[in-house]
Amino acid sequence: MTSTSAGPVTHRRQSRPFVWEGGAVLAYKEADGTFRSVTRQVLTGAEHGQGTCLRYFEVGPGGYTTLERHEHTHVVIPIRGRGSALVVDRIVRLALHDVVFVPGWGWHQFRAADDELLGFLCAVRADRDRPVLPGGEDLAALRRDPRVAAFIRV
Ligand code: MN
């Protein structure tokens, strides 16, 4: 018989602006050097049973996330600062509370403005594939569009 008792309550307070208690602020993928000035907080995880994880990323002024793609999708909602993104083949200016959907296998990279950070929520499947980085042919294809060529950082 299925238990109908409620699971544990999670209420993670914001202990200071854009920092939620009960978790670590991690330098994102610190070892691989494909990003600049990015931190990550995992707000909800697989243990919450939604099949998704919700993360908060913050990119410092002039910083950028890794240019990558993968089978899984992203839902991204900027909630702090200002920036822009490559999503597949488009450069998108990000305003607070916009919603950006990154489709499976779409190249993507998020950049903060030069003079202001960019903070965004990002939802992903809990069970997901690992990102793939661009090879030489991928970069050549991306750079055929001069706007994309000027935007990407690798
Ligand atoms: Mn990604």
C-alpha cells in the first residue's frame, strides 16, 4: 500500500540577496577553464521528486558560461542584473523575468554585461546527459554568422 504521509518540507530562506541558506555557492566547473566568473547554487534536486533540478547561476561582469550543447533542455529565467545569450543561432538580450527555452542539442552560452552581473534560474532534468563542447568544425559553423562570431567566448 502506498504511503500517503507527506515528505519533508524544504523552505530555504534567502540569507542575503541571491544566496539561499542550506547549500553551497560553488564555482561552476572550476577545473575546465571554458567559462569565466560563474557560480552555481543548487536550489532543488532529484530528492524533491519532480524529475528536475533548479539551479541559480551568477555570472560576474564580463563573465560567461561554457559554450556547450547536450540532449537535455534548459528553462532559464534571469532574475538579477543584465546580460545576453547565444541560443542555437540567435543572440538574445536578456531582461529580468524573461523566459528562455534552450532546446535539446542547441548551442548555448550566457554572458553578463561588461559592467553588470547576470543571475538566472535554470531548470534541468535531474537525469541528464553531459554537455558536449564545440570542436573546430562546430566553431567554424557557428562563426559563419558574424553576430555569433562576435558573441561567443571559448
Ligand atoms: Mn547547458
